[in-house]
Amino acid sequence: MPLTSPRNMFDRALKEGFAVGAFNVNNMEIIQGILQAGAEEDAPVILQVSAGARKYAGQNYIVRLVEAGLMESDLPVVLHLDHGADFEICRDCVDGGFTSVMIDGSHLPFEENIALTRRVVDYAHERGVWVEAELGRLAGVEEDVHAEHSVYTDPDQAVEFVRRSGCDSLAVAIGTSHGAYKFKGEAKLDFDRLKTIGDLLPGYPLVLHGASSVPQEFVRACNEYGGHVAGAAGVPEDLLRKAASMAVCKINIDTDIRLAITASIRKALAEHPEEFDPRAYLKPAREAVRNMVRHKMRAVLGCSGKA
């Protein structure tokens, strides 16, 4: 099946109360693990590519790896740019075969964010590509995205932003954060704010960034086999499931993939120090990604059987 737009995925997600997982990809094993999980769960999939992934693997390599994976799959799959920093990056991804791009002007003043988003929307829509934007700001660190403090999304501004920018979906800030260190105290999300935004934008797809749950079994395994991932804490899965039952149609997951694959590789190398064949430790790492993504689809996103 060829790459698709998020439109039909999100329309169904809004009607049936689930979210589609947007999983960050960097190499072949991660792509394979995610697509295998999607096939086994009969779930829609969004594969998203960050600026760091484009620098690491190269945009053309990632696109070709995804296309190779689709040759063995009949799943609906979106290829999405995560946190596009400027118009030029979004343009290059639109021209390079992506079916969805995110322009992140959340660090800009309101009017500048609208103007930048509108420019991307005009270019992308002429070519049939979906555009995600962001209003509000998440704290934390993820590759080139840095913010010390959160700025929660203002519901009234969200309505104006969507109307004037023309974006197809909107990432909102309600308490999640980037990276593996999301909460120092009790984990909370502002569901009242989310409900208000959803009520003001009925039938409109919202997006949740910084939504890894940081499974503690992966943290323990990393630390047990020589790592130092101290104090990592994510968004509890029940909170994410609640968000997915509301207006949130897309939930981003990156850190959990990194933890799953790193914990598996650390364990394999520690238990088999004589091993130097990359396939010997990358195969279980791919399996760890597959199992983690399957769990997310069933228990967190609610998208199993929704392909």
C-alpha cells in the first residue's frame, strides 16, 4: 500500500475514541519493528522523522527504507516530518515524498507563528500534504527542541490560530514534556484545558507531543547493564489513554523506542561479550521495539484493529 494522508485515520479516531501512534524512526530495525507491530495489531501507523534523524540517516535513505517496508505491508502508513524548524525543511520533505509535515513555530510570537504556518500550509496543500502546527510550548529537551518552561495552549488563541493559519491538526501543550525526565512530582495533564479546546474546535484533530511513558523496566535494564538513566519518569499510560479518548488523534512516542532498543542492546552485549555480529544484538533490539509498540497500540492508543 502506498503512503497515505492522516485524514481518514484521524476522522475515524475522532469518531471511535482512539489515537494513532506517531513513532520516531532512525534506522531499519526501528522501522521494521514498528511496521511488524502494526501488522500484528492491524493498526494504522505514523512513522515520523525528526531533524536529527534526517541528519543521521539522510532523508532519502529513510524514505526508501519506509517504502521497502510498505512493499510487505497493506497497512495505512503516514510518513511525517516531526518538528520542522523552518519553511525550507518542510518544503524539502513535501517534495521528498512525505505525506504530512509539522511546522514548529511555537517559539515564535503568535503572529509570526501564524504567518510561518500559513506559508507552509499554502505550499503543502497545493501538493496534497497534511500540515501539523504547534501552539503553546512543551518543556524539556528532544534533539534540537529545547524549552526550560511549559507554556500551556490558550483555547481561544487555538481557535484563531487554526482559522487563520489553515493547519490541519494542532499540537497542544497540556502538561507533557519532551525527553525522559517529564515529572518530578505527581504526573498531571490539564484535561479541562484539553476538553475546552476540543469543544471550541469540534471535529478537529489535536496532537500530543512529549507523550512517552518511560517504562521503568527499560530504565532498570539500561541501568543494570551499565547505563545511567537516573530519575527518568514519563506520562502514566492511563492519562495517555484518557487523552486518546478525547480530541487527541495523534500521540508522539520517541523516548520509549530509544529506551527499549538501548536496554535490549546493553543486555545482549553484557550477556554475550564475545559477540561482535551486529545482527546478534540488533535482532532482539528490533523485537523489543515491536513488543513495546504492540503494547502501546493495544493498551494506550486504543488503535488495534483500526487499520
